[in-house]
Amino acid sequence: MKRRELIAGIAASTVLPSPSVLRAEQLFRLALTPVFLDNDAVVIARLRDALSAGMGRDIDLVQRRTYQEITGALLDGSVDAAWVCGFPFLQHRSQLTLLGVPIWRGQPRYQSYLIASVTDEAAGLEDLRGGMHAFSDPDSNSGFLVTASDLARMGQAPDTYFARTIFTWGHRNVVRAVAGGLVRSGSVDGYVWETLAAVEPELVARTRIVAKSEWLGFPPFAARTDRMADADVSALQRALLAMDRTDAGRAALDLLFLDEITEPDIRLFDGIAARMAVLEQAG
């Protein structure tokens, strides 16, 4: 069954569950990365159900507009764990520890896509000089760091290379900006672009991939290092790693177009670290 049909069927037959009555313990809060989940209530509900069942307790999925807000909430204790981007994770590497990394299309990696209108003849970043460009978030690896570091290697910077840059605060919004002609080009999460190609093909069909980055570590789940011994954080990690082995978890993963969530390996993020170093050296 296609994902769109599955979502329609669920929405038609099921009332989305409201948070159940809490036990005496405090509600566990997991923040979500602002990728394409921003308005997909069914996906969020299924993910919450799967993790709640896996942890054996209530869980609240917290959404924020920016990566900075999510990272800040994780660091100040407003949330207990978060699905973050590799870029902000490495920015706060001394304070954060990985819980798990999603597997997409058989590997724990993804790419950044440089996109333009389907009618645009640009063959690479070099052909997009002087146009308007959309980034998703200044703390996004695929939606900012990759293109910014590519430009740094060319001795350029986004603000001077492009006529104007904007932040759309969402990868889906980058695709919309390019498809609608608001900007000439955009930097977007390849996982999101490919997922949108399946669920919103008419939108993605108005764009084309100009270039792809190397394979980089997929956005991971993380918690504060000083919380790793907490029972509830350990329970979340176990629930994440077991999602592909439960019916509820499998349903959530299918809606997310993910295979499973695997044991974390910090070496997956070496490529992002290298790009961060390029940008830092450029000043």
C-alpha cells in the first residue's frame, strides 16, 4: 500500500490519540528535528505510539521551528532527548551522546541535494552564482553547511556569491520555494526530497537535482551525556533500537520511509566534522 493511501486510511478510521492520563512520573519529552514532520499529524501520532509502547510509559513529542530551539531545549533540560541534525550534535559534542541512528535505504547515511527549477540548465554550484538561494536552517548540515563549505572551498561565501539568501525553516519549504520560483536554487536534505517525491510528486516534479554531496551521517537521536545513566533515557534507546521488531514500530518506520534505527557510531559524522572545519578555517 502506498504511504499516502495508508495515511488516508488511518486518518479516516482512527481518532488520533490524545496523551493518556499520566502516572505519578513526569512525562518524557522527545524533541523532533524540523524536517518534514511539521504538519504530518498521523506520522507523529504513530511515532509517539510506538515509542510509548516500547518504553512502557507516556511520551510527549515536542516540535520546534528551528534546530537552535531543539538543541537549546535539549541542553537546558526542557526535553529529555531529541532527534537532531549531525551539525548541531557535533557543535555540542562534549555535552551530547548518541542514542541511535536511522537506517534509510539500507545505510545510516544521507546526502545534501542542491536543487533548482526543473527548467533550469545549471550543471553545478558554479552555474548558480548571482541567483537567489534558499537554505533551510543555519544549523542544518544538508540545508546549509554543505553548500556553505563548498563555497568556502571556492573562496566564496553565501551572502556574496548569491544575489540573496533566505532561510525557510524547513526542508519542505526549500522545495516549495524552488518549485514556486521564489528562488533559483536551494539546499535540501536528500532524504526529505526523496520522501516528498513519493508523497508530493507534483511538487517535487517542478524541481531537479543539480548536485549531490558525499554520503554523510543521518540525523541521529541524542541525549545529554549526564542523562545517559537515567532509566528513562535508557528505555528510550531500547525502544528506538527495537522499533523494527514491533508492529507499532514497523508502522511508524514505514510512514517515515526508514528501515530501522541502529546502534550509533560517531565515525558516521566524520564527514560533517570535516565540513565544519572547512567553514571555520574560512573565517
